[in-house]
Amino acid sequence: MKAIDIRNKYLNFFKQHGHTVIPSAPLIPENDPSVLFTTAGMQPLVPYLLGETHPAGTRLTNYQKCVRTVDIDEVGDNRHLTYFEMLGNWSLGDYFKQESIQMSYEFLTKELQIPTEKIYVTCFKGDADCPKDELSAECWKKAGIPESHIYFYGKDDNWWIAGDEGPCGPDTEMFYDTGKPACSSDCQPSCDCGKYVEIWNNVFMEYYKNAEGKYTKLSKQNVDTGLGLERMAMLLQGKETPYDTEIFAPIMKKLEELQKIDDIQSRRIIAEHLRSSMMIISDGGRPSNIDRGYILRRLIRRMIRHMNKLQINLDEIKTLIEINTNNLKEMYPDLEKNQETIEQVILEEKNKFIKTLSHGEKEFAKEIEKAKQQGKNKIDGTIVFHLYDTYGFPPEVTKELAEENQMEVDMQGFEKLFKEHQEKSRQGSEQKFKGGLADQNENTIAYHTATHLLHQALKIVLGDHVKQSGSNITTERLRFDFTHPQKMTKEEIEKVENLVNEQIQKDLQVKCEEMSYEDAKKSGAIGLFTDKYGDKVKVYTIGDFSKEICGGPHVTHTGDMGKFKIKKEESSSSGIRRIKAVLIKE
Ligand code: SER
């Protein structure tokens, strides 16, 4: 069964069982700076799992685009992926263990036609915080799983929480027996020899763990489940790795044709990192030196390093992107819509990287020599950081180069320096942000309102892909950064100016309302800097023209703002444009 068919079956099945299909949230979490990427289907649903009412009801299902980078070093083996799709269904205070388990069993055995003998399940064995999950085991038995296929494990295996704090609870996991021989007489689902593969996880969220590690009962009992699509496709197709499924097959084949040196690990890394990068860019991510931008940079650069390793001409990147777009557009139509941007961003990053690559490799060779002369077998963290900071070498690349020279690298030392560096840049940007709004007077307030008008006008003229990525206001001008792949034309600039000026001339009323973040989102407000879900936010509406979540302050009417003029439109970083504009008082 193809991945897309599994996805459709899943959504249909849960729809038939009273669930509303909700869209996948973007990979880049909206208004949640605490995480880099969406890592699970439950993540965008946290406010609802904590008790807020979801507009689509108490039974939800979706497919969710996810990126997890903790295992980035493992990519290239037969199972780790940085990008994957998670199918999920949720009960928000609706059904609990019994129905959830019954539906999972039915889906696996009836819809996917997995024979019961191939299914093993695990349940929570209980500890001081929470009792043994006898009920789940009972439900499995009732559904049709024999007792000999039910195992009990502790918190390490059968408890789910995202991070250290948040909604959590015991889970029950489903495993697929690949039929491979047992590695030992004690081989069981928790064993990672490859005989048993985890396919689905149903979390019974009934607790909240706070920062001090205390567990309290949630107001509602929820269910959160997650099924990894690529893995399921691999198993149902009887393949050994996700790279052998239709998701990766065309790109793997092309890489085999293009390579001059044969290395399956490198081919997988290229294929995997390219798909992840394309998905991240399609959702608005751009390479940079911090946070999510840096992850994207690492993915692209590591892919390029491995293309070099296989001696594949880097001009072929375009072909590879094309193959992926064609192959994946049915699953992700946005890839086709954003193909041009994706290509531009990746090619620009490639050009940046090749400029520094040869210098960096020379520098690296020197360091290896030095270390060897000193009788060391480890490269210092400071050197890994220097290669990163000066030459843009992702640490994985340095590590791989070192390993090719039988050397290790001091990753911990690198991590420490990297964190210090990130902290500095973060403080810097907070400073900048504060600086931008600190000085509030009549002029800056008008510029602030003009920024909202500009944002909306850009969306109208250039398209909905326009997203604010920065803003800075002084008494003399506004500066606005936004995602857009190319230079604006003269006509586009004029149109935007005219649109903004029309709104100013209409003397529109600016209204401020306070509401919950969720209501704000529902009302169609553009969401920007909010810290936490559930907080009350202010929504500023300018006539019928613009609606944005914002702390203010703003003018009460647009009439006296002056004439809006764009002074400059330039590139700010790759895929990000910058406008400087003024309000001229007549
Ligand atoms: N949140 C759980 C997981 O990620 C179930 O979706 O496994």
C-alpha cells in the first residue's frame, strides 16, 4: 500500500468514527518560539489537551508534518528520518482507553489487514506516580490480542511527554513483528534488534507534569495517538527501509545513476536531507546561523558534502528537487506551489557553502595534522566551533571528516560554545526588538500602524506566502522584513504604496479587542509575537483591511498618518526581503 493510500485510509476511518479532519499545522510552529519545529501531531493541540475548547469538536484526526533532529547523526541508517509524517487521532475529553484501543485494533487488522499474530502491544507497568495500566491490557485482550502478545514496561518505554513539562500519561504502543528470527530467547518488543518495529503509540493523557516534576490530574482525560507513516508504508510493502518505498525510490534511483562513487549511506543522507529541507523551506524556513535556520543550513550543507563525496555534480540539485517535487506533490501540493522558492533558497545556500568549503577543508586538514603531531586523536571543540563560525561547517560535517581521518571530535565542547553563541545572538535580537518599540511617540505609533497596513498590502499584492520576519521602527522610518523569494517589481511597489495610502485616506478606525489567542486565530487575525498559548492577546483591526495580533500601541484613526512612501526594497537574507518606508506629513 502506498503512503498516500495509508494516509487516506486513516483519515477516512477516523472520519467514519466521528472525527473531524483538521489540517496539518505548519512545520514551523506559529507563535511558539519555545520549539524549533513541529515534532508531533499533538504539539499544535497542546492548548486543547490542557482544556481549551477546540472549534472542530472533541474528536480530531489529521496528518501532521514533523521534523525531529535529535537523531540527525543517525540518518543514513535504515530507519532514522529527520522529516516524517505522523498520522494522529485525538479525543479531547471524549473517548478513552477502551474505544481508542478498539479503533486502533480495527484499523490495523481490518483496514490495513495486518494479521493479529503480527501485532504485539506494550502497556505501562506502574510506579509511584501512576498505577499499572491494567485497563489497557484488558481492552487489548477484549479486542483480540492474546495475552502472550502483551508486555508491560516502565516510564522509559510506556509513558509519553513532550519535553520535561506538560500534559502526559501512560501510553500503549503497538509493534509489528517483521518475522525476522529472534535475536535471543529474551527478544521482545522493547528489543531494538529489528524483529519488532513500533508502529503506533496511543497516549492516555490524564496528567500534567509541572516544572518541579509534580504530577496533577488534568481536567479532562484525553487521547493522543501517533502513527509514523513512512515506517508503516515500509512494513506494509515488505521493504527493509523507508528509502525502498515509493517516497524515496525515484530520488534514490537518480542518485545511483549520478554517483561516481558508490555509498548507500551517503545516498540516503542526500535523499533524506533534501526532502526535509524542501518541506521546511516550503513552510517558510530559511537558512541562517541560529535556531531553526541553522538546522536547515546543516541539512542543506550536509547534503552537499555527501553529493561531493559521491562526486555528483552540484548542478544536479535542480534535477533532484524536480524529481522530489513531482514525486511528492500529490502528498504535499505546496511543494509544487513553492518549487521556485525552494530551488532558489537551496541553490543560494549551496553557493554560499561552496565558497567556504575549500577554505574550510584546508583549514581542517591543518588542524588534523596539528592534532596528529601532538599525538591527539580528538579534535577540540573550539576548532569545531571555529570551523562552524568562520567557514559554516556544520558540526556533523566536521565529525564525518574527522572520522574519515580516524579522529574523534569534542562535540560537548562544541555544544557549549554554540549555546553561548546562540544566547548572545538571542539577547542581541531581544535588545533590538525592545529598542525598536521603546521610544513611543506620535511618529513611532503611526509607523507601527503603517507596518500593519504594509503587511496586509504585501499579502494582497504578492500573495499569502508573505510573512513578517522582522520589524524595526524609529521616529523617522519603519523597516519591515518579510518572506518573499524575489525582488519586488516597480509596479508591485507602487501597488503596495497605493493600497496603503488608500487606507490612510479612508481614515479607517483602528479598534483594539482583547481575546484568547485561539479566538484571535479563529477570527483570522495574523498572529505574531505572542509568548504562550491561552494568554489573552490584543487584536488590532484597521477598518476591514487588516487584523493582527499585536501589543500596540496604534493610532485611533488612519487619517493623520501622512503619505506612505517606500524608500527602499532590498534583500535582507536569503528568501527575506526588507522594506524601508516613511510617512511624509504634508
Ligand atoms: N505524541 C505521541 C508521540 O509522539 C503520540 O502521538 O508518539
